[in-house]
Amino acid sequence: MSQQPYQAPRGTKDVLPENQPYWQMVQDVSRKTLEGVGFQKIDLPHFENADIYNRGLGDQTDIVQKEMFLLQSSPEKSEDSSYALRPEGTAGVVRSYIQHGMSSWSQPVRLYYIGAMFRRERPQKGRYRELYQAGVEIFGDASPKSDYLAIMSAWEVLKRLGLKNLVVFANSIGCSKCRPKYLAKLKKYYKELLANVCEDCQQRYEQNPLRLLDCKREQCQNTTENAPIILDSLCNECRNHFQQTLEYLDYFDIHYDLDPKLVRGLDYYNNTVFEITVENDRNRQNTICGGGRYDGLVEMLGETSTPAVGFACGIERIIRLLKEQGIKPPASRGVEVCILQLGEKAKEVSKEVYDQLSREDINVYFVPCNDGLRQQLQTANKLNARYAIIIGQREAMKNEAILRDLSGSTQELLPSKFLVEEVKRRLS
Ligand SMILES: [Zn+2]
Ligand SMILES: [Zn+2]
């Protein structure tokens, strides 16, 4: 019986060579942009103690309840199961901030990461169980400057990638002083309407009423239409904070819109929350970036209260949007020059030429083989090299080389000493 070939696990994908230029571009632009506004890179383990997610994200959230991959390396020992593949980046960065005493570093501490996250989601179009995110966290600044910096740097990454028609949806979900009053109003409003909302929402009513606003089901959206708006219930401090953040966005010409139903899926947020998507996506099916302020999380995970704000962008979603908008990544340089040689003396000279070109950061392919010239030329063509340098026994003796343009099939004989300069000139 023939065996079915193995497949990548459900909800995962291979990034094949043809798609790599998109991945490269997103990572390069993210790195360059974020470092350019003062963020430093941090790499963290792909799994952490599951507790940091239970406590940090909230054990009533979908991520923790339904989507976490728990690890159990030896079934007999129950402590092994207390690890989880990271479902998001923030809790791990907070763990690292505390572990490495970053509160004693010069504040604010600005960190960014790029890497894989894991969620046991129901696989569907555009949703992956292994997904890549680029994100930032800013610790130690309670002022709206950092809310602005988070939104602005996400916006700048997306803009530099060439994405168009973007909009930031923003909201404030208040603080521990003003939110409870709002939640009481919200629950009062929903009390009469509970029969109309979905089962999940009935549970949210008890456990996490703010997320009633966030339900994507149509039956529930009708109900949220007339729900009280949190912006009307903010305390003065929260209102001023949000107002100042929006004024900064105005200065920078960032296109934003207020969305009183935007609450984000995680428990740790307070004050500013935001998502970036394309215009006309009010239900945000195509959100590519989300974030907000989370002043309570550092304390929740064990250290003294530390203000913080951040965002995460979904790299798969960004790439989907780049393709939809017809934005092409720069082509890879690939092989620029192939050195073809014939004979012992030519091999020696070729090695020198190879070293010289490499030092100039030119991509060179050279294998000191004994293949015939025709075969070596075939190899150069298969590699899509732009130029071939041909050195036979005669050229080697006379300190010369043939430079052949493989696209135009023209060639010229050059003294060896001019060779590298000429290749550089033509490539530039
Ligand atoms: Zn408040
Ligand atoms: Zn619902």
C-alpha cells in the first residue's frame, strides 16, 4: 500500500523561495524603521511558563482558554505541562524586562521583536497556527508621547512598505477608576437584551463585559449599535491622555478614526487601544496591526507598577495586503558573476579574481571544476548570473580575462587589472 506523502501540519505553511523577497522586505523595513526611532531588538524563547499567559493575558480570554499549545515533554511529570508555545509576544517581553532588571536601565526602554507565535485556532483563510509578528514594547513612560510613538512607528513601517489607504482605528478603554463605572452602565444596557446575543456573549456578560462590544456576529452587532460609549465615561485624566495622543497623530498626518467598539481581545489593556487596517474595513476583517497601553501588566507579572505601551503587526497579513495592492519587493541580487576557467594556471588566477570580487561585496559563483567551458556556461545561465568572467590558459598567461554579458551575449577582452573595476561599474 502506498503511503500518503507527509504534509505540513494544519494551519502552518512553507515559505518557498518565490515568496522570500516579501518576507525579506517586511523584516528589513521593520528593522530599519524601528531602530531608526530608537527601538532595540530582543529575541525570546518560543515557549514560556504558561503562567505568564494565564496571569498576563487573562484566563478568560480566547487565546488562553482555547488557543494555547501546552507542552508536555514527559507525560509522567506534570510540571512539564506548565510550558506553552508563545501565543503572542508581549507577556514574554514583560517577563524578560522583569528578569533582567530593565527597570534600572535608562527609561523609557524601547524594544522590538520579530518572530513566530502559535495559536491553536480553527484553520481558515488568512489564519495560521504558526504566525509571524513584528512588534514593539515601550516601558517606563506614562505620557501620551509613548502612545503616539507606538502608533507612529507602526504607521511608518507600513507606509515605508508602500501600503496605501491605511487607517488607524483608535479608542480609549479607560483606567481602573473610570472603567468599572462604564462596565456597570454597559451591563445595565445588556441586561434586558441578553436573549438576543450569542452564547459567547452571554458568557462575556458575566466574565468580561467589555468584550461584548467586540463580537463579530451579526446578531450581536445589532445589539452593540446603541450600547453606551466608553468615551463618554472616561475620567478627566483618561480623557486628556487620549486627547493628547490624538493631537500628536494630527501633527503627523496619521489618518485615524475613532471606534468606540474597539476593545482588543486581551485583558491587559487600558487607556489607548488601536488597530490599523485598510479604509472601508470597519469590521476589521483585515486588521494588520493592533496594540495599546497596558500599564498593569508588569505589576501583574510580579514587579512594581510600570507604564507600558506596544503593538504587534501580523506579517502574513501585511504580505497579503502587499500582494493585493500590487506592491513588489525588490528582487534578490542573486548570482551577479560566474567565473569560468579552463586549466591549472587559470584556476589560480580565478581564485584571486574571486577574492577581489568578494571583497567588493559582489555575489560570485566559482567552483574550480574541470568541466568544459560549454558546461560551465550552461551552469552560469541556469543560475541567472548577469556576467561571466572567462579565463582560459591563454588569458591566464597574458593577464587578461573575457567579460561576457550573459543577457546580451556580448563580450570583451580586458586586462586583468581593470576587471574588477569594470564589473563594479556595470553592476552599479
Ligand atoms: Zn480613567
Ligand atoms: Zn456575540
